[in-house]
Amino acid sequence: MRISKHAGGIALAFLSMAGYFSAAATPHAENWVGSWACSPQLVEPQNRPPLPGLAGNTLRQIVHLTVGGSEIRVRLSNEFGAQPMVLESVHVALPVPSTATMVKGAPGSGAEGVIPTTGEIRPETDHAVTFGGQARVTIQPGAIMISDPITFPVGALSDLAVSFSASKVPDGITGHPGSRATSFLMTGDAVSAPVLTNPVTADHWYVLDGVDVGGKSSGGSIVALGDSITDGRGSITNGNTRWADFLARRLGAEKRTSDLGVLNEGIGGNCILRGGLGPTALSRFDRDVIGQSGVKWVLIFEGVNDIGGARRAAAAGDAPTVADNIILALQQFILRAHAHGIKVYGITITPFAGSSYSAASTEAERTKVNNWIRTSGKFDAVADFDKAAGDPAKPEQLDAAADSGDHLHLSSEGYKRLAEAIDLKLLAK
């Protein structure tokens, strides 16, 4: 049975709506594959949920799945909460395609994108999610909770609405500020409401950090581990134009790779070694790569923020040894991934001349890391994002069409180029 890839936006081809209400008498899938994920972090004060807040209210979040299946399960996180988080109910549904409003702003300003109007869902697809058979779930501090599997057919490259009603919320909220997707917050319990009444919107994700799919069509997942360039800074809000999104579209268009999921584990401002925003790549590797469902490949595209920090260290008189430390860390990633049967693809660091990171010392560090990625032979394969995004005449800077405007982050066209630089033959089973 073929599932339309437009299932989230228009209809599920050849599927009866009765399937959404079945109690799934057949055995559930044993092999789960990640279809969507984000990397959780402690939400900063300026990115916390807007008023009226999560406690006593309903949050509806829209996520873009990359691979389809006949069953789903969701993952919730309270990793950074100091107290338990209690959700009274969690529901999933297919969202109604929005009558979108296009807004135009300076590239990379955050004022450019597609803004959904309501977060409306198709009521006939609304389905309660349970945890150990219970609707109410308590997520302990530092813990995650994975839901019971439910029969809920979803298509590749489709949208899913996840709504929850919270009764107790910890001081520290776990979330993902750089969602590039709009979430909807309404007073009271309205998890099954087709249309939320006067919702407050926020372009952040909270608590939800993964959706897995099960079924015969699920073949494995690919983790994109990175910083803000992977997280999609400069891409179109609600447009799904990060490089990982373009990669998912390419995979979905090829029969031999159409059953592969892509998990975006980028964090804006993230570093490999120390500092930056969110847990470092070294500290979150087990959680965001090895701990994901069905992972067979990891694409590592990090280091630019470590190198940018090296400029400040050099100005303070410290020896800029960041390139050597990045190379050592990359080798650790390779060892840890290979121990779990995961292939590791190295990705070269893209140009940043003209940005706040630009200096002769940082360009030398970037060049050293990139040369090692290309020539060491340590990786299972290499994707040359540096070449894909760089100006052929001035390789130390981004090509104008690929530049979001700040000379560091890419435009949607630039992100498309990055995805096209990946040889899909390397991801075929």
C-alpha cells in the first residue's frame, strides 16, 4: 500500500480514515525509525513559552516528518527540568493545510517566511497518545518518556500536529528555541479542538523532541549533527528549507532511499568542545546520535563556532589550538559511532569571510580542519559543503547566492546546495 507523501497537507491516498481510530489489534512494529527530531536544550529566559504559559493550558506543535509508516510513537523530554513535568493528555492529528501569509524581510532576519494562521487539525484524525496505557504522564527531572505505539498512518514529507495539556511545569523548561516552525498556545485543555481559539504563537518547540515511525517501509535514519547552519538559521520559517529538509526531499524522490528518515540535531550557537549554546556536541553525541531510533548514518557538520571563539582566544594572547582539538573530537565521534555500527560522514566547514568570525587566524584553523576531513581517510565518506557553498573566485567567502546576508549562515538556496553536495549512493542500503 502506497502512502501519499502529501498526507499531512491534503489526504492519505488509499487509506480509510477508520484506520486512525483502530485500537491496532495487530502486533506493533519491532523496528522503529526516527522520522523527526530536534536537539533539546535548556530554554533561555527570552525563549520561554509566552503568556499564559504551559501550566493549565494547551500547546499544539507542528512537526515535519521525513519518512512515513503505519505506526508512530512520540518522545517527550524533561532533561533540564528541576521538578517533574505532568501532562494530563497528549494527542496527535493531521493538521489542516494553512492558508498561509507570505511575509518578506531581510534575508536571515527571521521576518521572512510562511506564517500559519490557526494550527487547525482534521478532527477525524485526532488520536489520544498513551504511556503505559495511561493518558496522564509524569516526566521525571532529567528523563524522557516514549509513548505507547499507535496505529496512525503517516506519509513521508508530511506534517503532524502534537498537542498536550500540562498541569505541572518545572522551573527549567526543556525545548528547542530554533524551531523555524510556529507553535500555538491556548488557555485551558483543548488538545482535541479542531481550531484553537485566539492562540498565542511562538516559533519554538517545547518538551517534544522526537517522532518515530514503524512499519515495513521504514529502513533507517540519518542524523545531521550540527550548529545553527544545520538548525537552519536564515531559512524560511515554516518552509522547511534547512539543508536537512532538502536532503529528505532528495531521499524521498529516489526509490532506493525513500524509506530513510532524516533527524536534524542542530543547535544554534553550538560548539563541539566548550562554550556556545546548548550541550556541546561531545556531551550530547550519545543522546542525539546513538540514542536515536534506527540510526545508520551520522553527518557531522560542526566546528565553526569553536573556530570563531578561537579568534577571541588569539586576541587575548592564547595559542589557537582549536583545529587540533576539533580533529581529536571528530576522531572520538568516529570511534563511538562505529562501536554502534553507525557510519560517519565528515562534512567540511563552510566559508565565513566577512562575518564576525573572519580573521587570518580563523581561516587558517578552518582550512586545517577541512584538509584533515578531506584527506585523513578516517570517515566512511566526506561531503564537501565548503566547496558547495563557497565563491569559486574567493573560496574563503560564501557565494553571494548562498549567503543569507551575514556571511556566515546560508540562504535557502545555499542550504539546497549543501544537500545536493551529498552523494545519495552513500546512503543507499
